Amino acid sequence: MNAAGLAVCVALAFASLAALALSLDRHHRTVLLGPVPRGRALSLRVGGWAGLALSLYAAIALAGWNFGPVQAMGAVTAAALGVAACLTFRPHWLRGAAVAALPLAAALLPLALAAH
């Protein structure tokens, strides 16, 4: 897997973990300054888990079954560090960073596939 493939996996994992964090009332109040509605919490959880599954799928597709799951767990670890740092030091940046991560992953996907 090349650097673009790793960036795709990290960006997908970052957006997914941010969605999962925002599904919690405590983080939702901090970032969006209000309680999380029940329907939004459910959609954030479903989207977060689906994004993590997509990140795992991308890692396996780009690196194979031998190294793909290891690459995916590294990407999730890096993304979790980014989400935790964002929630700790600049919580209001989390929504913008998560929204920016999705187009970044989409833009880097052709580069990752070309090198594959």
C-alpha cells in the first residue's frame, strides 16, 4: 500500500470515529452546542460503523489480506488519536475536519488505485 492508500484509510476512519464521537451526548453538546436528537444519534452511529467497515475494506483491497487488516488498525489508531486531540484541544474544529476528510479520501482514492 502506498501513502495515498494509507491516507484514504485514515481519512475514512477519522470521519467515522468523529461521527461515532458526535453520537454521544457529551461530545455533541461540546461540538455543536446542543443535545443530540435521538434520530441523529442513530444515524451517526450507523454512519460511523459503516465508515469503519469501508476503511477496513479499502485497506484489504489495497494491501491484501496479509497486511490489509494490520494497515486498517493502524489507520484507525491514527484517526482515533486525531479525533481525541481535536476533542481535547479544539472541539469546535471536529465537525469541519470530519466533513473535510470525506472529500479528501475521495480525491486520494484514484491515486491509491493507480499505484495499486
